[in-house]
Amino acid sequence: MQLETLKVFCDVIETRSFSKAAILNFISQSAVSQQMRSLEERYNHKLIERGKRNLKPTPTGDLLYETAKEIIVRLEGLEKVLQNHSKNIVGEVKIATIYSVGMHEINDYVSKFMRQHPGARIRVEYDRANRIYDSVISNSIDVGIVAFPVRRSGIEIIPFINDDLVLVCHPNHPLAKLTRIDIKKLSGISFIGFERDIPTRRAIDRILRTNRVKVDIVTEFDNLETIKRGIEINTGVSILPQMTVQREVDLGALAVVKFSKQTYQRPLGILIKRGREITPVMQRFLDVLSEEI
């Protein structure tokens, strides 16, 4: 029997859910069910009562849980002690971030960390911002990175980096000839936007409302890469973080125009569950995020 199976069993008992245990261990719900069946076959005892609306351990399951939990806690404590006494940073950091940040903003930081600590591992997942907050709270991930972070109970926000928002258009668009533009000049222009529930879209809408600018939104997408493809075929213009379009600008596929009277930015924030224990490998990754690249 593997220790991972015991951990999954403990997570099932603690969450009262096969699906939640699957999320915590990055496996499928069917894999959780299979592992629970293998435990019951190994000990020839029913360990979990599977009601329609309720899941709870049997008396034998309670006994196994108490012993398994003690083993897991002691093992995790031993690993932390060994890490603290080791000069080498080892272990895994689980990160969840929005797609644009994962593709453009943190690659250099991840690469630097891996060069410095080849014995460590980083797992990067892409998700929507609202689900990243939930994953931080549930301890499904160690670190979350989102745009326009908002305060939530139980979450600590560490400022990361700010990226200038710029007008992005096709190189043949009339506005591409400009180096700077007054944002008020965008009234009535064909515009490609993010979907309305995305934080960057809400921030851009606030900027436009503040300046009394009404654009003509011709289409909306849920990710930045699709917006860029729309601009490349000259469907419309958009306002995007400059760092996320630099590769296309260098290739001549897109053009950027900065705003003339004010600088607008997209702040990124690092999300950590408040009060959680920071492992050495996690602390070192946070240190790297605070360094200049």
C-alpha cells in the first residue's frame, strides 16, 4: 500500500467527498473510487458508508483514519525538518494563474527558479481568476497569480508587477501611425473586448466610463490570445497589457499605441492563504518572484 493512497483516504474522510479529494490530489474521481475499493479489499472491511447525500467512515474506517492521519502528519513533519536542514531546495510548488500571465509574465521567473534549484518542481495550472481564489482557500494550490487582485477573507495579497495597458491594433490600421493617442479619440471605434466577467474587462470598462468613451464592441472573447488573433485579421482594436503583445509587435503582426495623457496599468497580485505554513521551496519561489528579471 502506498502512502499516497492513505492520504487520499484521509482527504475523502475530511472533505466527505470523492470529488473534492480528487481535486486536492490532482487525480480523477474514478481514481479515488478505485483506491478506496483497493483499501477495502486489502483489509477485507468496508471503510466508507456511501449514502446518497452523505459520506462517512465506518467504525473500521474511523480507526484507519486516525492511524493514517498520524502517519501522514509525522511524515510531512519529517520532510520539513529535512528540508530545513538541507542546503538544497527540494519539493514542489503548485501554482495557478490566469492564462495570459502564465504565457507571458512568469515564464522568466519560473526558468530562473528552476536553474537555481534543479531539485525542485513547479506545477503551473491555468484557470479563471474566481476559481484561483477558491483553490488558494482550499489549499489545492500553493500560490495564485491574478490580475487586478481583490481582497477576500482568508487570502493575503502580495503585489507582483504592473504592466502598462496600451492600444493594440493591426499594423495597417490608421491609428498604427500614431505613437500616442488621447483615449477619448476611441469613441465609436470597433473594439474587441474580454468577456464581461473577466477582471481586466471590468477594469477597462471603468477606464472608458471615467473618460466618457463609448466604443463599439464587435466581439468578446474569454482569453487574450483569441483577442490578439482577432486584431491580426483587423476585426477591431483592443486595450491589452503591453508585455503580452510584445512578441507579435516584434514580428510586425501587431502595433501598439500608448495613451498620451495618462498611463493605465494592469496590476498583478500573488495570492497566498492567510496563516498557512510556508515551506522552504515555496518561500524560495516567492523570493524569486520579488527579484528583478
